[in-house]
Amino acid sequence: MSSSAGSVSPPESRRPGRGSILLSVLGSAVVGCVVAWWITVAQRVPVLSDADLADVRFGFPLPWITQDHSSNPFAAYPADVALRLTGRTGIPYPTTYDWLPFIGDALIWGAAAWALGMLVLPAVVRTMRARSEP
């Protein structure tokens, strides 16, 4: 005769396992790369003179793309410069990439995404559940 009705199993742990932590870190790394790229492409850098156009740095918080926009001066300053990745305008924009700051940006934004998803959001959900219980 089986007596499973009288046995009490320990409560299930709500802590994530190693697999889910690894998956969340990998997902956060991807999010960090996407956010770092998107911020860089969407960024507008202010320039105050023609001299500033020779060394325009893109990326936040760590600049990792440098472009020379001196071949396309503005009529008035201050002006905002956008990153140009294609030569469709016919104007050359010599570009250099520094991948170490990109990795730094990706780590910063990935860590922020991980902290929001794994620490802040669960804490908010727990708080809301605790307040809704009688």
C-alpha cells in the first residue's frame, strides 16, 4: 500500500537554476550588443566647428566608432552629426572601429538589462503580489 497522501514534499525553490541563469546571461549579452549598436546608430554628436568634424566619436557611454566628416562641413554651427555607414551620398566618411569599447558598451547595457530582468522585475512582482494578498 502506498502512503503518498501522508508525506509532505519540501516546497519548490523559486530560485533559478544554473541553466536559466546561463540563459539569462546569454540573452542579456545579446540585448547588450543590440542596444549598444542601436544607440550608436541613433546617436547625434554635436560639433562646434569645422575642426571638430575630423574626429567625430560615436558610441555611449564608451565611443567605439570614429568618423571623419571634414569632407562635408556645415554652413552653421553648432550642428549635430549622424553616423554614416554607407557611401550613398557620394561623400567619403573614413571610419575606424575600436571593438574593445564596443564590448564594454555591450557589457554595460547587457548588465543593465540583466539587472532589470532578473533583479528589479522579480522584486516588483513579489511586492505587488504581497500587497494584493489579504
